Amino acid sequence: MQQIKTYLEEIATISEADWAFFTSKLERRVIEKKDVFLKQNAIENHISFIESGVVRLYIPKENPEKEITFGFSFTNQFVSAYDSFLTQTPSAYELQALTSTTLLSMSYSDLQDVYKTTQIGNLIGRLTAERLFLIKSKREQHLLNLTAEERYLKLFKERPELLKIIPLKYISSYIGVTPQALSRIRKRI
């Protein structure tokens, strides 16, 4: 619980009463490596803070080689099929643990209670949503403005540990190239 408290205290000061109410709504979940914990067409009912692990966001295809990985979330970040969570409609994508992953999860209805009951809930919700938006916006800008090689180098520079944890086929999909093209990029570098 200390990790999420540290994360949230970077955003705002939280009273003991608000913290006690907030933590009473959290559920610890352990997801095994490679488990898909949100399936396509299911409604996302949780927003989760990653205590440890790596999660992949992807669009499944009949041929697993054609899956489209469009995001990763790491320790000390929030993860959710956030559009599905907000609208309470079926998700167009899936969430998969790439490593054994421990989550602190809150249901949609519990989050609404936090918003109504605590003084800090709305501020935390808004600022967390803003951070998720900025991550998404940055990714879109990279896809539009950088070459595949530049995207790979930026990823390597910003998160070098990623290359040790995440299979190259997911990294190639994430930067928008085939595994063969990624192999050529890596040889050039």
C-alpha cells in the first residue's frame, strides 16, 4: 500500500480519513505471467495500480502473430481499459500480464463512492486521468512524428529494462513494424 500512497502524495496531500476510506476499497490481485485478465468485449470494472509487474494492452487477432500491441504499463503506474471503464461498455482490447503482476484494484462503483465520500477523490481521479491522457498523447505523437528506428531508440533510452522483459514481437508491434523490420533496425544500431 505504501507504493500507491507515495504515488498519490506526489499529486496531493491526503487526510488520514480519506486515506483509510480509499484503501478500504482496494483489492490486491495477483495475476500470473501470460494471463489475460481482461478479455476483448468484456466490460472493464477495475482501475488498478501496479505494485509489481508489466501489463500489455493489445488488440487480439485470430492469428496471434497479427496481434497489435499498443501499450505497456509498469510498476507504479495505473492500468485499465480506461475507455471501457469510464463508459462501462465492452472493451475493444485485452490486458495481459507479461510477468507475474500484483495489482491494487478498485471497482467502478467503489471509485464512485471515493469520489462522493472523500475530499481528495475527485482531484486524484482528474489528475490520474490527465496522466493517462498524456501517456497516450505522447505515444500517438511518436507514431506520427518519429521513424520506427527513432521510436525504438527512444523506447530503449527511456525504458532499457523493457527489452529484457518484453518479447521482441510485442516491441515490434508496439513501434509499428514487423519483427523482421525490428531485427534489421537492431542490426543497424
